[in-house]
Amino acid sequence: MVSNTEQLDMNTHAVVADIGGTNARFCRINLATFELDRIQVFPCADFPTLTSVMTAYSKEQDVPLKHVAIAIACPVDADEINMTNHHWQFSIRNVRKTMQLKTFVVLNDFAAAAMSIVTLKPAELKQIGGGKIKPKAPKAILGAGTGLGVGHLITMADGSVMPLPGEGGHVDWAPTNEKEWAVHRFIHNRFGRVSAERILSGPGLETLYLALADYHGRNVTPLSAAKIGQRALSGIDTLALETVNQFFESLGGFAGNLALNLNTYGGVYIAGGVVPKLLNLMATSNFRARFEHKGRFCKVAEAIPCFVITAEYAGLRGVGQYLKQTIAQQNS
């Protein structure tokens, strides 16, 4: 997380944003009540720069930009920011100066996603499989969208929480059976190195559809991730259904690996734009079986619960939670 900020208090409105490779979501937050309003979503492709979409939000919602915090889909460890799955690049200092902001806080999108966990209500979580939360234990979050985001959340001694962003979506994807080796070869021939994100993302779902068609010796027309999901849900396309089932098997294995990294007895939470739309198929897939298939550590995996986040705009809430905690620490 990197910020240029002045001292804030809780009697202030701020603008928060959650910016992925496809969409930029903005809203205003009341730091006293933590209420979100004036929510608007912009396609990133419609704007040449971050500042142009910030200006559009300010004008269309009649909201002045003074205190701004954004989560963005890329590493955030220096002043210069370069998005992983979109072309926007910017300097945090220059944006603050150009936009005449009093506060400008930038954090990784899955640091914000991790922060959102503490804001979620039980009704905004769909549990997949067994396990029970240990409240103060580490938590993991992952999400398939334009890319594959990963993060963790740990609880500190004073009760505050700390997000641990990372680039776990870019680890190697490991096949486990003959069909997955064929998928691996297909993707390797196209892209070279096969990362988890090459499978576990919207574009990954599209590639997986073609890889499985190749495995079965079929010629098919490429489909969008949305079309693959729709055809799988309707049952009219057996290859689309196989693709979604393979997606969930691979997601389960990846999520189980993530759970073992920090023994995340606080739960594994799944966000992103892909999974919530396919929840009905996830429940009947081998997701949880692959999650728990960890050899000598299967009992550890069995005890860790998994949840799909169904809350709308959870990322915005996470940005707000991070900003709110930052202010509280400033004022303590």
C-alpha cells in the first residue's frame, strides 16, 4: 500500500474505487457511518487514463475529489503503478498533484478484497463444503475475473487486521491427471509458461474450453467466458459443462494449496466476477474434493471452510475499511 495523505477525521466524505482489468467501480463513503452511495461502474476500456475516469465520476456524480482511496489490480509497492491486465500507468504523486487531492491512497485490489472480509454478513457468504471458522486465524482470499487475484488477512494483537497482498495467481499450474496434462500442453504451446491465471480467470475459462475441445479432437468456435457459463448452466453444451467442471476442480486444488500456505483456519474466501455466476454448478462440482485432496494434510484441509462472497461491491467496502482503519490509526 502506498499513500500521500493528510490527517483525516471521521467527519469526512471520501471517494473509494475498486479498479480491475475490465471495470472501474467508484462510490462515495461516509467515514462516520461507513455508508456507501453514488455508486457507478465504468468500463476501463472507455478511458485512456486513470485520471480521465476519476474526472468522469466526479462530474457525473457531482462529487468533489478531495480524499480518494483506490484498489487496483496490480502490485502496489512504489510510486509508479502499472496495471497487469490493462494499459493504465500512473505516478501516485503526479495523480495527487494533477487532481489536487488532499489524500490519495492506493492499495492492491486483493488487499482491499481481504479487508472486505471483516465487513461481510453471514447472508453474503455461501459456504462450499465443511469446516468451521476460527475467528482470529489467518484468512485467504482469491478471485477469478480478468485475472486471478490472491491475498491473505491476519488479525493483529490489538484486534486490527492486516492485508497481505501478493501475486499468487501467477504461480505455476500443476496438472494432476492425463486430461490436465493435455490441457497444460495446449496452453504451453500457446503461451509458454502455464500459470494458474491461464486457467483460473475469465480468459482462462475461454482457453480451457479450446484446450478440452483439442483433447477430444473437436473443432469448435471460440466462445466468451459468459457464453461458456450460460451454455454450461443451460445444459445445452456438454463441452461447456466439462469446461466449467474442470475450472472448479482446478480452482479447488489451487484454493487448497492457498489454505495450506498459512493454515487459513479463518477460511478461504472466493471473490471475483466468474464464480458467483456459476454457483449452481460449483455446488455439484469436484471443487471441495480437490480442495481437500492434500495427501497427509487432507485433515487440515477438511477443517478449513470455503466461502463464495455474494455481496455486491465487496471490494469497495474493503477499500473503505482500509481507509477507515488507516484514519483510526492516525488518530490514535
